[in-house]
Amino acid sequence: MVRQMRSHLGFTLIELVVSFVIIGILAIAVLPLYTHMQRDARIAAVNGLQGAVRSADALVAAAVIAKGLNRQSGSGTVYPNGSALAGDSTAIRIYGGHPDSQLDGIGNALQGARIGFGHGRNNASVTVIYGAFTVRWSPNNVRWEYTSAPTPAACMVSYSNDGNAVSIASTVSGC
């Protein structure tokens, strides 16, 4: 009776090796799916942000027309009141009837930058984080780069406004 009990106390070496081999095969099969899920999630975040930028631009452009604000730079180019005090982080700078391509323009339209009015691009050495994105700017262009992407500069949304036309585009090749 004692001899029978001992033979059923554990697994044989062959059973353990077979179990580990099966687990290894499953892990190898699932790992590529997981990496694609991360890439797909970054692409979805970029596409979602692009939609938010398009919506913010369209809403502010419609409000500028409805309020009769000046469509060009100069006086009356701030939504919602036509003017703003320096440092007001709720005002949106308008250029050509759309949010300006500065952080106190489209950045504040997205209600995430909260850049004080009049500071515009601020300083090129300042880094602004918007969720999972790092915001970069150059004349007439704001870019939101996905910070943890393999190539952030190729996983981004850009907003350009030169006063005549607005361009909203995304790049996902580096996601």
C-alpha cells in the first residue's frame, strides 16, 4: 500500500518537459500578437488625436464665424471674447479664422496645453506633454509625437495654419 502511494506523489520528468515545451510553443505564438497590439494601440491613439484636432479646429472655426470675430491676426482674433489678458490659458488665438498653429491656439482649443495667452510657442527648449504625446512646434506648425513610439517623429499628428489654409495630417509609419 505504501509503495502505491509514493508512485502518485509527483510528475515524471517526461511530463514536466512536455508541459514546458507546450508552454514555450504557446508563448512563441502569442508574443508577436502582443507586439502588434501595442503598435495598433499607438496607431489608434494617433488617429484619435487627429480626430480631436479636426473637431477642435472645426468647432473654433464655426464659433469664429458665429461670433463675427476678425478672421486675421490683429485685434479681435481671440476666441471666445475677441480679446484676452496676457496669461489667460482659456483663450484661443485665431489666425485665418482657425486656431493658430501655436500652443495658445490649437493647443488651448484641445483644452490640454493650457498655455497662457501671449506665450505662443514659449521657448524651443520647453517640452509640453499632452497625454502620451510630446508637443513640438515650428513656424505655422504644431506636432504631437507619440513619446514611447519606436520613432516618435514618424508616429505623430501635425497641425499647420499659415493664415490661408489649415492642414491636419498624421503619420503612423514609426508607430
